[in-house]
Amino acid sequence: MKTVIIGAGAMGCLYAAMLARAGKEVWLRVRNKAHADTIRTRGLLIEESDRPWHIPFERITSEPALLGGADIVILFVKAYDTAEALSSIAGIISDKTTVVTLQNGLGNVEHIRRYVPEHQILAGTTAHGANVVSTGHVRHAGVGETVFGPVTAAGKKRVGAVKELFEQAGITATIANDVNVLLWGKLIVNIGINPLTAIMRIKNGQILDYPPLRETMHKIVQEGAAVAAALGVTLPYPDPVRKVEDVCKATAQNISSMHQDIRAGRKTEIGQINGAVVSYGDKLEVPTPVNSMLANLVQTMEQLK
Ligand code: KPL
């Protein structure tokens, strides 16, 4: 069973290291040749609360042609790079390949569908907290579940092999029946936490420490929940505001992925997170003024010199 992980950010490196540690054949595909060379030379270093661990990692390349075929492809690139990533690795996908997206944001499945038949696609979320310290060096800030499921009923028979692969590597995995509900459930968490932590440059838990910020988070989440309801999506929890507060507490020490992007001067996933809520809101005539304002602010921050 050969697994190819696309993207060597925090999550890509973490999952690659865990699978390699379990003796699995796992490859990493990165865009940047210098990053590939660094990881091939130094291996992957994972810092955990008790102690760091290291694993040599030579199966990494920036050249898709060197990857050969793949049984499982796991996508961990930023959501705005999904289409490019898929077009670059189209050659390694056959009718046997299962493509798994565990990325943030909306729109990933729609991009993957253009290259891969629906019954070969699994989609889901990861609740692991991880930050990049330097190339191939990751701080594993929090252990969480990986939840995923098939995009269509015909994909059901593919979930078992992926769940087994994860579990053999110590990655706790749960199967979800309704992927749309799952993705919207995670989206609502991301719209409430990511832009506020990126703009204020704070850790996730600090949103709850400042009443005006906490109130703003409530408004963002209520708008998102109204859009989900208008779309006919029943969120996987009864009280969205409470859910986001719980995630703020559970990941209190995390630097959210959007905050990490802003810190590193990278483009963020704001378009696929709060921007996606605004787009659906516009189509469904559900007002989303707070999400829209935050999307504008984060987009401006990406451009600030
Ligand atoms: O998914 C996350 C992210 O940072 O993108 C959360 C859940 C907010 C954890 O940091």
C-alpha cells in the first residue's frame, strides 16, 4: 500500500512522519525543491509535549513524475492550491487510487472532482494541532480525531483501508456518513477562530478572554450557521457558538493556521473559509456583513507591505 501526501506543511509532515514511523510506504510531494532536499537530508522532527522524535525521510520529491503510482493520495495543500496540486499529480492517479482531502475550507472536493471520479474521493477533517517550526520540523500542539467519509455512496468500500492505515499509524480515525455536514461543521469553527486570531495575532484560547472579541466571534458564527441552515445543512452539533467556544478552549494554546500564514507572510485560506460563507450567503440572500468585513481585512493584511 503506497501513500503519497501532497504538501509538506505542518499537517503533511505530521501525517507523513507518523505513517513512516509505523513502517508504511509513504511519499511526500512538495513544490519547492530546496524543501525536498532539506527534508531528505535532515528527516522529519516532531516535537510533542513529552519529547521530540525524529524519523529519517528520503521518499520526498518536487517532481511528480518520480512518484510513480499511488494507492492513497492525501491532500494537505492550502485550499487555494488544490486545483494546481491535482493537475500536477494527475499522472499518479489510476482507478485504484483513493484521494483523501483533510484540508480546511470549502471547494476542495469540487476541484478534485475535475480530475478524479467521485467514488474515489474521501473527504474529512483533522483536529490535530500542528505548527511548522522550520522546514520538516513540526510542533504537534494537540492530538485530535481524523474524521472522514465517502463523497458518494459508491465510495463507501474505500473507507476501510484508509481508516486501517491511519489507525496502524496511531492516527485515531472515525467514519462520517455525511461529508457535507462534516465539512460545514469544521467550516463554522474555522470562520469563528481563524480570522480573529490572524488579525489580533493571538492564540485560539485568547478569543474568549476579551468580551468584544468574543461577541464578534459569536456574530461570525451565527451568520455562518444561518447560511448553513439556508443551504439545508444540519450542523453536527446543536449550539454552534458553544461548539466554537469549546474548540477555543480545547485548542487554547494553538496558533491557528491562518495566524501562522499571516505571521509567515503567506496567502491565507480566507477565500475558502469566511469568503465561502459570504459567497453562499449572497446566493441564498442570507446577510453576512461580519464575515464579509473580516474577509476584507484579512485579504488586506495579505497585501500589506
Ligand atoms: O483548524 C484549525 C486551524 O487552525 O485551521 C483550528 C480548529 C482553528 C485549530 O487551530
